[in-house]
Amino acid sequence: MVSVSCKENHSTKSEVSTDKPNFLVIIADDAGWNDLGIHGSEIKTPTLDSLAAQGLLLERYYTYPTCSPARASFLTGRPASRMGIVAPISGRSELNLPDSITTLPQALGVLNYNTALMGKWHLGLKPESGPEAYGFDFSYGFLHGQLDQYAHTYKNGDSTWYKNGKFITEVGHVTDLLTAGAIHYLDTLNSEKTFYLQLAYSAPHIPLQEPQEWLELYSSIADSSRRAYAAAMSHMDHGIGKVLQKLKQTQRAENTIILFISDNGAQEQWIPTTQYEGKYGPNYTLGSNLPLRDFKTSNYEGALRVPAIFSWPKLNAKGSSSNYINVSDWMPTFLQWAQATAIPPSVEGESIEKLLTTSASARKKPIYTRGHLQESLIVPPFKLIRTRHLEGQADFELYDIESDPSETQNIALEQPKKVDELKVILKEEFSKDTPQVNVELKH
């Protein structure tokens, strides 16, 4: 059931005086902290660098260790583990988002928004559990977590490329097709209609199949895997530039909120066996999360703290922000700006308009993140990480992620009271999760 007028939750009054804004959410797939020019990478991302210069670079944006949980949390405004999603939905899994929870596109639809998804879904692998079942008026792209960039099939050969609930066949590279789809959407949408457009690229996720024109940009990078990864990032950046230019051409740029995020941190390497019939890989060097620790799947900073850029001329937020923001916060914030009278009671994220500033401002709620390998809780400046085992007691690590962003000094033994304090909150959050999750602990 869709409800955006419940009286049970917090007020949605915004300090920004404006007509209802449009929303353009751009999601990279596995882009790491050190994979954008704005963070000093060797990878050229001029469009995203320019967007950050004009808007707000979010330096403390936290997501999930992997993609399905990140997307589930983003679209529902609550921890993905509440819905049993702690890892990618893969293979031929029947798991999908529960239909009892109001999603962001459903709530925006009630508010007379046109909603569209271009690209990766990964929250239901069959057309009947695709984006249209959860409030998107239009959807186009792929249902699974990855695909052949030209054949448009999943790693096991299953069909995944679709439009509006039906599998289709098309020719072209995924990055180019999604960019063209977004531009066509903006071109054909009624100019009087407010919209929510989610553009979820497959780049720079494996398999890496980049055209020569993009590979040639990085002839100086000796490692062929890193070269292809860099090419995928620049290819996507170029596509984003085309979409942003179309926003300007259609006179929508001034009242469109643009959010760029990565779904999770970068993958270290890919060594496939039977995937894609052995045609691609291995890739021993993919993304870079430096100076942050580790890669996707863990609960260390390299997996959870990812590049994010926010831009909205009417909010006039420019520079960089170190305020803590969580992936679940966008739904209540977007609904506030869309002039919803209240937030659905299932939402647990907090409205973050006051955090979208260069000035220091504290969030109200802790950041709880459950992956399939670890759980973590952030109450700034501390981060508690729990690693559970099938047998024996759990391991706990404590980091001051402001003085030690690379998580090199586990201070759990030095701060036992802080560990105990955060353990209580972590266990309380964990108890709210569904008893069964899509990937359980393994030996």
C-alpha cells in the first residue's frame, strides 16, 4: 500500500521555497573512492568533476558493501536487512523487494511525478518483479547484477535486457544505450511534468568491454585491467555529460536535483571460471578505494564510503561536506522536497536538508549497515564492526574514522566502554532485521 500522508511520522517541511523539483539520480556500479578525478585519480572524469565544482561533494556518504542492499535501501529509505537483503540477488533467485513497503517511486507517483528507471534494477530477476511492480512508470535496462556489455545477457546466459516488463534485443554498448535512453526520455516527456529519473549505469562493473576510443585515453596505464576500468569510467562520464546537456537544452536544469552516487565501493579483482562461457577476464586490478581500507563486500570504509555529488541550484550548496549521510536518507529528503505531507512509516532514514552544507552538522541517527560478511554501526567519530562466526564468539573492531580514515588502528581494547555502548545499539538494530536473509553466514 502506498501512503505519503500518514500522520505517524516526522514533518516534511522544507526551508527551500520552490516549486516541486525534478530528480535525476545517477548511479555508478562499483566506482571506488579513488576512481574520480575529484579525488586525485588518474582516471579522467571531467563531467563529474565539473558537477562537483558547481555543487556539493559529499565526503562522508555511506552505502552498503554490495549492490542489491544499496539499491533496496535507497528505494525504501530503510536498512535493506529489514527486508532480508544483505547480499547481491544472484543466479536464478526468486527474491525481490516486498510489495508491502512503499517505495520512493510509488510515493512520488502519488505526488504526480513521472518516474523512470534506465539501467540496472537488481531487486528482482524476472520481468514481473521488475521496476514497474514498484512504482516506475517506465523502465529500460537490465534486471540482473551484471551483463555482457554487447550481448546483453547475464553471466549464466539468461536474458536480462528488457523494456517495460518484456525482454528485448538491441545492438550497442550498454553505456551508450542507457545514455541514449535517458536523453530520449527527457526529449519526449511533457515539459510541464515533474519527473524522477534514475539512471543506473553498469559501468565500471565487470565484464570490461570498452571501445578502442576509450581505451586509447589510457595508453599510459600499463595494467590492461586497470586501463579498461579507467576507460569504462570515462565512457560513463561522457554519457553523463550528454544527459546533463539535455537537461539544459530542455530548460530543466535550474529546477532539477542531481545526485551522483556509487552503489558500493570498488571491486579489487575478478577471476571468473565459467561466467560468460570463459570469454572475459581475469582482471587482477580493477577499482581503487585508496586511501580507504578494503574493497566491496566488507564493512570497511573502502566498501561503504563512496563518491557522491549533490547539485541543486536552488539550494545553493557548493563546496565539500563532511557531514555523515546514509543511503537510506534520500527517500525522506526527496519526499520532503516533493512536498509530501508526511513520510511513510516504514522509512527509517532521516531528512538531511540541513546536512547538505559545507558547515559541520550532526546527524540524529546512527548508521547501521549489515552486509553478508559483517555488520557495522557508525556514531561519529566511532565505527564498530562486528564479524560473526558460525561457531564461537563474534569479533569486534572499533575505529575512530575521522582521525584514522584508513582504519589502521583498532582501538577496541583501549576503549571498552565505547565498544559496550555501541554493541547495545548494534544488537538492537540487528534484532529489527528479518530472521532470514538471502545469504547466511558461511564457514
